[in-house]
Amino acid sequence: MTDWKAVAVGFVVIVVVGTGGLALPVVGQIGAGLLGGFAAGYLAGGTLGNGAWNGLVAGSISGIVVTLFAALLGSLLGLAGGPLGGLLGGVGVLVAGVVLTLIFAIDSAIAGAAGAWVKG
């Protein structure tokens, strides 16, 4: 069962830490996913599976939101290269965003299970 309060807290942690983690592109984003997933799993508690599920949902939602925002921004900036530039810019960012979403989801699920284990 999804604990939406835990997911919301995990989402906020991922976005805040991920924004600050832009100085270290890969490490900052993975760290954000780990911290947010841990927060979601800890707040949700219960079994390891429950913590992992809530961490996964928090990571996935944050990855999707970041992907949509980045794809929109890439499309708008790409319009300087004409319609084809906007399309290629948006699609390229969207593909990178799918990878980012998977990274957020996987590490958040692992950290969510750890958070539930620590609470349990």
C-alpha cells in the first residue's frame, strides 16, 4: 500500500537535494535518490518491500517531473535552431530523462528498503 505522505516527503527531499547536487552531476543525483528513497521508506515503515515500494514511487515521480521540465526547456531552447532543432532538443533530453528516472527509481527503492529496515 502506498503511503502518499511518505512519497511526498521523499519527492521533496529528492528535488531539494538534487537541485543542490547539480554541482556534482552524477553523484549529486544518485545521492538525492538515496536520501529521498530512504526518507520515504523510513516514513512508510513496515516490511522491506513496503519501504522499497514507497521509495520507488517517490523516485519515479521525481524523475518524471524532472524529465518533463527538462524536455520542455530543451524544446524551447532548441527552437533557436528551427522546428527540427526544437524536436531534436526535446527528444534528446527526454531520452536522457528516462535514464534519469530509472536511476532515481532504482536507488530510491534500495534506499527505501533500507529505511524501512532501520525503522522496523
